[in-house]
Amino acid sequence: MILTANLTNGFTKPRLNNRHYMKFSKKIKNIRLLQGMTQEEFSCFLGIGYASIQKYESGIRKPSYAVLRIICKKLPEYALALVVDDISTKQIYIKQKEEKA
């Protein structure tokens, strides 16, 4: 665990070390690439604006609950990876490949 300083009041708060966790932006990009889609194709497939996909992948913005729900409905095989921090999309993809073989 890493302690980070909160400059506004001088207290520190615990924060998990993110080196083992895949960020949402990386997860959503991996899902798109595993589907073999461009950002534009992915946005059309999901029915979400192209600019929103760009912002999710760049980490500028995280999706709302409603958007997350759309993504999970369209791509249920990745739903768990999107909402659980310590599961990566690659782990889900590899497991699916093993189950199909």
C-alpha cells in the first residue's frame, strides 16, 4: 500500500498500488482491439459517440453507469473484467480461448 499526501488538509490517505491493476482506459482499448475494431467501428457497435470512446481510452473520462451497462450488455464476456480491478481483459480472453479449445 502506498500513502499519498492530501495537500488540502495535510492528511494522508491509503491508496492501493496500481501497478498490478489495469486501468479502465487500458481495458476498454484492449477489448476494442480484441474485437478487431477501430474506435469509430467500436463506437457504432456500442451506440456511443466516437469522442466518448476516445476520452475513455485516453483516460480523460470514465463512462457513466448507463454507458458501462451498454458495454456489458453488448460484450458480456468482458463485463467482469471491466468492473473488477484485479482482472485484466487479457486474462478473460485467454480463459475463453482455453475453454473453446
